Amino acid sequence: MKKRQSGALLKAIALPVSILVFLTACAGVSSRAPAYARAPSPPASSANIYIYRIGAYPTLRTPTIKIDGARIFDPPEKAYTVVTLEEGEHKFVVNWAWDTGWPDLEFPLQVRAGTPMFVKISGSFDTNQSDANVMGSLAQLVPEAAAEVELRVCCRYIAPRAR
């Protein structure tokens, strides 16, 4: 009888622990991922767009970043990527899973050729001015010098999805 009870207890504990391990593994960035470095210069008609995430809760979940409808990046906390975009207006979307309670953000991103842009995804605990801020979900254009300081301290590179 005791064996059955301990087996049942083990099964009852195994599922929640497995889910927690899965979510933690999915939301982390490898310590072997490259630290921040400037990307090579883009073609003359384009600009590099750096997208990074600091302080965007819930930290164990990742939003999906889309540009012009294409899925670019699912940034775990303290990760960044770089995409090259042609000059002009692009639709930038931060999509959170429904169960996080965070609303999605959608805003136009005006790209100027040769001018790098830094988009920081953060959360309700960040009190700076924002380009898009809805109920605690925040996407902010950060000046290059300030962004590079944050990126050097916090973030590791994850390659964007092929567009």
C-alpha cells in the first residue's frame, strides 16, 4: 500500500515540475550565446534594428515579435537580435500569449536608411517614456548610446528567424 501512495505522489509532483522545467528552459538564453556586438553595416537603403528585452514580465514567458507580419524573434529576458529593414514605415508587433494577461502592442516603426534603431521590450516596472505602452507592456525606442550600455551589460544574441 505504501508503494502505491509514494508512486501516486511521485506522479502528482512530476507533471508540475516538468512544466516548470520546460517553461524555464524555453525562456532562457544560453550563457554561451554571443555577448552584444555591433552588427555589420547594412546596405545603403536599409538600417539595422536592434530588438532587446529587459524587465518584461513575466520573465519565464516570451512574447513574439513580428515585423510586417513576419515572426522575427521570441525574446527571452536579457536577449537581443538584429534585423535589417528597408527605409520606410514598418508594422511592429509585440504579441504576448493570452494567459500572461499582457495586451499585445502594435505600432509603426519609421526606419531611416543608415540610422540604427534600438527597440527595448520591457514591462510595467520601467517608468521611462514609451512609443507604445499598454497596461504594463512597453516597447520603447532607446537612444543608441543608452541602448548600447544596456546591451553590453545584459544581453546575449539570438539570431532572428529567416524572413
